[in-house]
Amino acid sequence: MTGHAHPKAPGSGRAPDQDPPAAKPLRRDAVRNHQLVVEAAREVLSEFGTDASMELIASRAGVGVGTVYRRFPNKEALVDEIAGLMLSELTEVARRSLGLPDGTGLERFLRVIGRSLAEHRGYADKLVGHSKTSCVEVLRDRIADLLLQAQEAGRVAPGVELGDIMALIWGLRGIVETSGAVVPDAWRRQLDIQLAGLRAADVPPDSPPAVTRAQLRRIGTGPAATAGTPAKS
């Protein structure tokens, strides 16, 4: 008995019950170029800020500017990518800090984030309003866990809340943006002062409430979401 071959779909070159060909993975040189562009962008934007040109990034990477645009359609996409890398790195630091003894993880994390903000001050502000909102939420959750550990160990006053820690981080970023070019380590002294305050007596009863989770989410969506509208808790 003679077998029958499956009929081919017109113009497809394959039988209709066959799976479509898998997407080709990036070639090794394409992967390498992607890494070169990202590393160069982190260096250039740290030095010159987000006004730096794609041509300068391409030159630092040792590739043509067309190679940069093949991977990233515009500078905003590239900035979002490297800010996302910074976000992922900080989340991993927070996760590992949870394993430190005696509630010391929060202090360790804050020192690491201060150093990271200083090293990447040219684009660190892009962490606020980053496109990966779920990743931002994960980082906040890890910071909240670190705060709870520190409070349970007696290293941080019980009235301190997540919004207070986030405000502390915003303050570090502001110090870095203002003085980083002249005094790169100015944030260190201010963090020491803030840490001493966290260990002090509880928050005064007449102090305004801390920034809430809902407000943090609204702040995280960037200025456009908050302009002209009153904050809600």
C-alpha cells in the first residue's frame, strides 16, 4: 500500500500540521553588540546625563550608531533599559540583605543604594516612573521586609514606615544630583545622620503621616500623573 504525503499549504513550503519555524535567536555578535551598547550607555549617561547623544554612546561602545538604533528605537528605550538593570540590581541587593543578622540588612541596603545613586547619578532619576511597575513594587516589598526586620531587632523605631524610608532614598538622590559633581560622597554623611534618626525615639505624635503605598504608586508614575491633582491616601 502506497503512503500519501501531507499536502503542503499553498506557498508555505511545509505541511499544514507542522509547527511554524521558531524565531531565530540573536547571533553571538548581536548579543555582544547589545551588551557593549548597554555597558557604554551606563557609562556615558552616568557621566553626561540623559542629554548625551546616541552617537556618543555608539562611539563609546565601538559600534556604528545604526547598531544602537537596531537594538533600541530611541534614546528613551535605551534609558529605560539601563534604569531597569539598576532596578534589578537593587532588588537583588535587597533580597540578599534580608539574610543578614540582627536587622542590619536595611542599613546595608541603604548604603548600597546611596553608592549606586552616586555612580549612576546621570540617569538615577529614571527609576521613578520606570515602565516595569511590577518590578518597582517588588523592590518596595523587599524594602518593607528589611524595615520590619530592623524594627524587630530594635535598630529602627517602631513608628517608622515604608514611606519614610522611600523619602530618605529620594533625599539621597537629591543630594547626589545637587553635589555629586563636586562632593561625590556627600550622601554618606547625610545617610549616617538619617540612620541615627531612625534609631532614635519614636516619631512625634504631631508629625504628619508618612507617604502611603497608594501615594508611592502615584509618585512612581511620574510628574504627569500627579500634576494638578490633590494627593490621596
